[in-house]
Amino acid sequence: GYYHIDRILPRHWEAQARKCGYDADHALAHIRDLIARIPGEARKLQSECKKEGVTMSDLSKLVELLVDRCTMLASTYGSELMGTGQGSVPGT
């Protein structure tokens, strides 16, 4: 079905993962992993751009929006890096 982006909840991801034959816990683990990684990676890219002399207000705004969105999503999904082992799930 179609959902407004702000109304997509963990249960929707779980349901879609099951329909595809994918482990629902792994699906949510990947989402939590992205939520955990994106803010740091965005800041890192911004820092690297500044070191290279690239300063763009649009980039700063994008980083701010990404960090804010991930902070909001973390309250619903959690935020945890996946382990390095294949198939690792946070919290296990």
C-alpha cells in the first residue's frame, strides 16, 4: 500500500520484509544502522569539503536536515550500528 512518508512505521518495514522472505529483524537493523551512520558521514563529508576549500551554505543546510531527520527517526526506530559480521543484528 501507499503510505505518507511520515506514517511509515517499523511494523510496515517488518511486514514488507516478511512478504519478500527477508528477515524482519535484519530489515529494521539495517534501518537503525543507517540512522546511526548518516549523521556522522554527513558531517565527515562536510568537514572534508571545508578542508578542500568548498564552502556551500546548501551543503551545511543539507547536513543539518539529515542530522535532524535521523534524530527524529531514532526516536521511532532506534539508532544502532550493525556489527561487522555478516548477518549481525544490533542487540544480539
